Amino acid sequence: MSYTEFKQHIESRTNRFLQRELFFLLMVMALFVMGCSSANEAFQNAKMSNTQTGYDQFIATYPESPYIEEAIFLKEASLFYIAKNLYTDKGFNEYLEVYPDGFYVRLTLEAKDDILYNKISAKNEIESFELYLETYPNGKHVDETKRNLENLIYQKARRKHSIKEFDIYLNKFPVGRYIKIVQQIRESLIYQETKSQNTVEAFDNYLKNFPEGKYVKQISANREQLWYKSARKFNTIKAYSEYLDEYPKGKFLEGAHKYREDLMYREMKKQNTLITANNYLIEYPKGKYIELVHNSRSFLMYQKAKNSDKLEDYEQYIIEYPKGQFIFQAKDKREILTLKKYKIELSAEKYRKHLGEYARKKNSIAAYTLYVKEFPKGKQTIRIKKIREDLIFKRSKKANTVTEYETYLQEFPKGRYSKLVRKQIENLKHGW
């Protein structure tokens, strides 16, 4: 084969190869154009149907299409507008379930807010408005809902006219539109309930809750009256004392003091103790039983001194009752106890002489009494006994009291003056 023929052969084969390649390229381009035309047609069909199924078929068939993003957005918009056209909670919930972060979430929530508000407005019930506020605490109908709820709760409270319902209003609306009238009605109801209960505890609760309330004066008066009635019912010193402690300037002050004084005097007579006598004198230093109480107390103090036989007890009696019924006996005992001190300091003989000289010098009943007791068989004892009887009789006659005459009889029941003394006692007792 010549060079010229070889060259022609090579050129012929090259041309055929290029023709095949060009044909293949043209075929690919044709197929591409046909594909684009099909995707566009499918996308347009999906838009025309504007359904979830149409968009789903397009997205599945042409995932690489330049229309894919628009198709996805239009699918979401389609579902939103379906819900909007239905305008039901169910429809919007379906949208949110598929697109929790979708483009139309804000509009969807606002629509759900409107739907719920329209529903509860139609019902016009407390529970419905409370449900709205719970569901949409920052919803666009919060203000209207609160106003409607306040109206309903207020109307319910007025209708039922109970403390409980007014308390519910105050708890929910502490600065509500009806606050003043609610507080007034509530206080009136509590006042009526407090009166019907008629207990100190109930009155105290009212005064605690309404320290400047409309019915403070009436409640305070009722409380005091109840307290005094309670004291009269129990009729004890403690009950009257509690009333007087609570109401030192009370309305029933005079009566409380009168009954308590009577009871304290009776208690003193019954118990017959210095404590009860002292209690009476502390409370009623100018009481109507003052003289009787002092007489009892004088006797009790003297008995205490006699029982203890202590110099300080006799001295205390003499200080408190310088004109008491036992003043002479107390002074005698004081003198005797004073003289007894010498018994320790002196010998028996010196003590006897000292006692005798003191008795003669002072002419003292106490000294004579002590001498007779200390020296019952002494040389001067018989004579001293007569002198002592004379002195005791003279003192009794001078005092001219039953107590002094009885003191003589205790010492000398068969004494020389016993008949005269008994007659004098009878005269004094009968006021002759």
C-alpha cells in the first residue's frame, strides 16, 4: 500500500470515529433536553394539583431537579393553607406535627390561639377561660380572657354569697376591678359568721384580720360580754381575774370586782390561811370585808407566832397589829422570850433572882408568867400567881374585849374573877 493510500485510509477511519462521537454527544444532549422538559412539566403538574401527593411524587422522581427546593416549600405551604381553610385545631396540629420548625409556625400558633379563644368565649365558663390562660399565658387574648374570667368569678361570688367564693376572687385578683366591694361584702359575711359562732376564738380571728374593720366596736363589745358571761358561768376567782386582766377598764368592771371579792373572802374563810388573807388584802385593801379579814389575819399571825415560838414572829405581829386582839399576849411572849436569853448566860440562882427583881420592878405579866413557869415550886410562886391573876384581870377589864376576857379564863377557869369575866363576855356578845 502506497503512502497516499495509507493516508487516505487513516483519514477515512478518523472521520468515521468523529462522526460516531458527535452522534453520541448529540444523543446525550437530546436526552438531557428531553429530561429537563419532563421535570419542568412534572413540576408544573405538581403545582397545578397543589397537593401533598403531587409534590411527594415530584420530589421522589426528580430529587436532583432545580425545582426541588421550591417544591419542598410549596408542599409545606400547601399543608398550611389546607389547615387554614379548614381552620380547626386538628388541621393546625397536623401541620405542626410535620413542620415543628416550619415557616408558618407563628401563624399556626396564632390561629390556634384564636380558635381556642373563640371556643371558650362561646362557652363563657370559668374553667374554659382558665384553660386558655394556662395554654397561652402570653397569648394575644390574655387581657380579654382575664377580664371575662374576673367578671364570671365575681358574679359567681355574688350569686353564691359565700366567704369561700369571695376568697377565690381575692386570691386570683388581689388588685381587681371589684376589690373594694368584694372586701366589704366579705367582711360583712365574716362578721355575721363570727356573731353566729359567738366564741372568743372567732372574735379574735375577726379582730386579727380586720384590725380597723367596720365592725370592730361591735365585735370588741361582744367579745368582752362573752368573756364576762363565761366568768359568771364558772363563777371562780380565776375566771374573774382573767376577765379583769383582759379588760382592766371594762364595761363589767364593777360586777367582776364585786363577785371576785366575795369569792376571795369566802375562800379565805374556808381555807383560813395567811396566804388567802394576804391575797384578799393585796387585791382589796379597802374592801368591804377588810375588818373581818384583818381580824382573821391577826388571829392567824398570832397562831403562827405561837406555833413557831420565835421572837421575830411575835415582833412581826406587834408591828402589823399594834392594836390587835392578841397584842397583849404577843407582847408578853416577846418579853418572855427576851428574858429567856438570860437563862443561858446566868447560873440558875442568879437567873431566878434576876427574874424576880425584873418582875417586881416592871410589874410585868410576862415576867411573872415566866417566873411561875421556870420556878413552879419557888418561895414566891404562890404570891406571884395571885399578882399575875390580878394583872391579867385588870388588863382584860381595861381592854374590855371578848378575846382578853377569854384569855383570862384560859389561864384561870376557876379564878377569883371568873364569874365576873363570864358575865362580861355575855354582855359583850349580846351588845349590852
